[in-house]
Amino acid sequence: MFEIKHRDGMGRIGKLKINGKIVETPTIMPVVHPNPKKQTVSIDKIRELADVIITNSYITYSNPELRTIAEERGIHNLIGFDKVIVTDSGSFQLSVYGDVAVKPLEIVEFQEKIGVDVGTILDIPTAPYVNREQAEKELGETIKRAKESIELKEKNNYKLLLNGTIQGSTYMDLRRKSAEIMGKLNFDIYPIGAVVPLMENYDYKTVVDIIINSKMFLPTNKPVHLFGCGHPMMFALSVALGCDLFDSAAYALYAKDGRYLTEDGTIHLEDLKDLDNFPCSCPVCSKYSPKELYNMNKKDRTRLLAEHNLYITFEEINRIKNAIKEGNLWELVEERCRCHPKLLEAYRRALTYNDFIERFDPITKKSAFFYNGYESMFRPEVLRHKKRLNRIKFDKIFITTVSKDIKRPYSEHINNMHSDVDILIKDDVFGLVPLNIDTVYPLSQNEIPELYDYEKLHNKKFVEEFLEQFRNNENNNDKIMDIHTYNYYTSYYNSNHNKNKIDRDALRIDRMLQYQYGFKILDDELLQNIIIKRSKKTGRIRNVLIDVNGKKEVLFTLRANDNLLIPAKEGAKLLHKKIPFPNYRVVVDKSVQEFARDGKSVYAKFVIDCDRELRPYEEVLVVNEDDELLAYGTTILNGQELMEFDYGVAVNVRGGLQ
Ligand code: GUN
Ligand code: ZN
């Protein structure tokens, strides 16, 4: 019932099917009071904006009038909303008042009875920083209730989907344990609970710890809801860390307090009242001036402020979705995290988990990598490059720097290359960039401003360690030259050059293939025999071909925007021959192998094994259990997700092998 359509960072645009109704995530669920008389914004207005709302089953249960209507006519009729209704269980009241007058299973039963689409167990939201004993005890109770609730639902074939909330206070091992145990119970959505007090204290970095530690142990194929996070300022970062759903009472609560939400903070209406116009163009802000709103009666003012707050909240969600599609979600996060130092701190904390995040971050993006400050040094794209640099088996290397006025890609300006030597260019952000792969994403698809001296020192150790390792590997000691400028290199080159047997372009393709696939694809014979076609217009490499019995066959196409080598049929066969199982494989069930051979997409449901190290958007080989090549294409999912997802497309197949 959940599938991924687009992705960036750990964020995903997902399609979630609930009782036959489709919801696109990430999305925000406005909190709606079950009593229509108490709703700040009319349900008609909410319906215009939201596909899902969240309301409270405990309030409904506790109020005889509401309860009767809900029991007789259902929650959708009570509220007047026929799209998806999620309900909370009374846990929040439990955390505020210390007690609720309903039993854990009773409230689950009630939620089913009133026709809720997604209900919530009566979890215990343990406050932050309580003593460990209490956190453990309450988590134990939450898990016990979770198990009983799932049993009840399964025994009685409930239609209701269930939220299984992750608790554990501020003990990260308890959050991980909670996620691991709850993850194995068959919940439909996993909310992360009890973060409201942390948000109220601006302790966003601890919220980051909690999100990541939960995500580490939750199944990847279920949506995650960040319970009680309603301020749009926090959405981009939370989405980038893998949260799919948010609920907002903030839009109404802030309005009651005369506060005007923006995507990067909050303004008191009083502080706006002397402006002629609002800094927003939503229907409310276009119609009224700040002064008019300020002078209005409280009820109308609150309603209109709340409407604005809702508009701005949805606008931010839509902006995030667009960033995911464009592949610049991290850039949006970096922008938002400059709204408040505590958010910057949270982003920095998030980047300490970049090794985990990198597993989900796509290997290629539509947008260029923008360096927006020192934090960008720690982004997953940079980390991945440093890891994948070790995939290339260099023979001889030159380490050099390039003068500032030489533009990227350097390889288009530095021509006279020694074909048996790899030039590694020192790079302030990416550490070392081999000239032979410097057109590959993100090594040329980036914008980096002039850096401060301390930023330039950032990769000093990385370069030293790389050289140290290279030296220690197979006695490479005499194969490194550290030359400081390109000019120096040129003179070295000119005095040492002798015509080499291997074509410069062939070596380039060899290095790019090693970087992309982690194995040596071109042996000596292939290096001699591949044919490289350049575009007549741009002069750039376009295709790599091979002569098969007098007929030229395309092996790979160099994709223009990211310079990844996209295999054609013969290329896929070559990769299959050269890359040992299970690397770069997606293994599908025998029952669908003919579909794959026909070039049809591979659905996640039929994946039975795969290379667990795969990252999203890699070019993969689709095989059967006997490792017979069936097809080749692009995986939408990473290795872990390929194993866990049961819905949606896993591999977009480019071609099949009949
Ligand atoms: N609303 C805000 N936080 C929580 C939580 O931890 N659990 C539940 N059930 N609802 C919440
Ligand atoms: Zn507005």
C-alpha cells in the first residue's frame, strides 16, 4: 500500500493507498476538532487543501453527543470529510493529564467501530529526559499494548489501519529497540512519538537523533509520521531524514495566539500591523491588509490567520515535493536550517549520520550540487565520492592542483594526458578528483563559492590518508608524484611522454566504469578494441561501441547530464560477465522472468534477492536465481528497500534479453 515515486536524501514522494483512497506523501494532516462547533477553520476550507486530516477518537469517545453521532453515522459524517481520516487515541491527553478514562483495547475497538481509516494505539508518550527506569517501563507498556492491539485487529479482521508509535524518550538505544520490535509487528504507519516537548524547547538536534535512530530499525516500506510536528520550518529537514507524514495543530494554535506562520518562522500579527501588505499571496493575505486583520474581531481574525497558516504549511510541503523531484532537497534543507541557529545545529547533527543517510541518497540528481556553507562538506554526495574513489584501481598517479581560472570539467581544458598515469586533482570539497572521471556527477555538476582558508584545509587529512593507503598498497611508493601546479605537470609530461598504446578515451571509460560499478569491466583486449564516438556538435564522448563480427554494437551511452555510463544490451551482457554475483544484481522470481525478458518493469513484490549495497537510481542487472541475465534497468530502490517493499515498481527496465 506504499510505494516510492521520486526521492532525494532520505526523503521520498510516495503513493499511499488507504482504504482505496490515494494519498501522496509527504503530506500534512491538519488537526481537526471532532466537534464541528470547535473547528477554527471550516471543514470546507480544509477539504480544499488536505487529503488527510487527523482528529481525536478519545475526545469523540468521551463526549456522549459526539460519540452517538460517530457510532451511528461514522466519523466521516460527524466531521463532514469523506477523504482519509486518521485518529489519535488519547495518548496526548495521557501525557498532559497523566490518565485517560479508556482502556487501551477499548479505544482501538472504538476507532474501528466509528469507521476511522487509520487509528492509533494508546501508546505512552514518555517525556524527554525522564530517568531511564521510567522510560524503559513505559516503553514496555507501549509495546505490550501494541502487541495486543495488533492481535485484536488481526483476530477480528479490522478494516482499520493502525499507527504503531515509537517511544523511548531521549534514550537512543530504547528508540532503536522500540523501532525494531514495533517494526516486526504489522503496523501500517509508524509515528515517532513524544517529540513535542523537544520542539517546544527548540531541541531540534535531539529530534534528529530520535528520527534517525528510529529510521535505522524501522522497515523502509512503511510511512513514518512525525507526531506533533506542525511548524513548516522543520518539514524540509524531517522529510530529508525520511519522515512522510506530519500533523498540524499549530496552524490553529498559533492563530489563536495571534501568530502568523511563515516557512522560516513565526511573526506576531501586532508586529505586522504597520505594513501595507502581508509577505504572502495566499487568498487571505491578498484580500486583507495586516491592519484590517489586526482590527478584526477575535473570532474572524483567528479563523483567517489559521487559514493563512494552513496555506503556508501546504505551500512548504509542495515546495519540498518539488525539491525532491528536482534533486535539490539538501539545498532547501540548508536554506531552512539557516532560519534558526538551533535548526542549523540540528542539520549539523543530521550530517553526523551521513554514512547511514548515504545508503538512501540517489547516486544521480537532476540538479547540481550547491555548496552552501561548511556543512555541505559532509553531505552524502561528497561522502559517497570519497568511498567510491577506492573502487578505482590506479596504477600510477599524479597528485596536482589546478589553477583557479581553469573551469570544470578540467578534462576539457587539460588535454595532453599521459595515458598510463591518472591525474588526481586536489579538490577543496571532494578531496581528490581523478581527471579521468571528472565529468561524472557530482564532480562537475556543482557550484562552489570561493572558500575560506579553514574550509580549504578540510580535506588535507583525507588526501594524506589516501596517499598513505595508495603507497601501502602493492608497493606503489614510486608511483606517486605530488606536483603542485598543472604547469609543472605539463613540463613533466612533455619530457616524459612517449606514445602510449592505450587510447586516452578508453582509459577514461575504464576509470568511469570502475567508479560506477566497482569492478574492472574493460580488460586489456577490450581497452584496445572499444570504439569511442564523440558528438560532432560538442566534441564530448557519447557512445562506447564494440565490433562484434564486423558489426558495431553499442556497449554504453554516456548520459549527457550526469555522465553515467548507461548500458545497452551488449553492455549489460559485458557487465554481467565481469561483475561477480550478487553485485549489481536484482534477482527476480522465476514466475516473472518472461516479463523481464520482454522489457517490462520489475515489481518489488517479485524481487527475491539483490545486492544489498545498491543505491537508488543505479543501473542494475535483472537476473533469475541461476544468475541468468534477463534484463537491465534503473533501480528506484536501494538494496534494503528492494528486499522490503511489496508494492510498486522496483526496477525501470530499459531492455530485456530474449
Ligand atoms: N501526539 C503528539 N505526540 C504523540 C505521541 O507520542 N503519541 C500519540 N499517540 N499522539 C501524539
Ligand atoms: Zn498568507
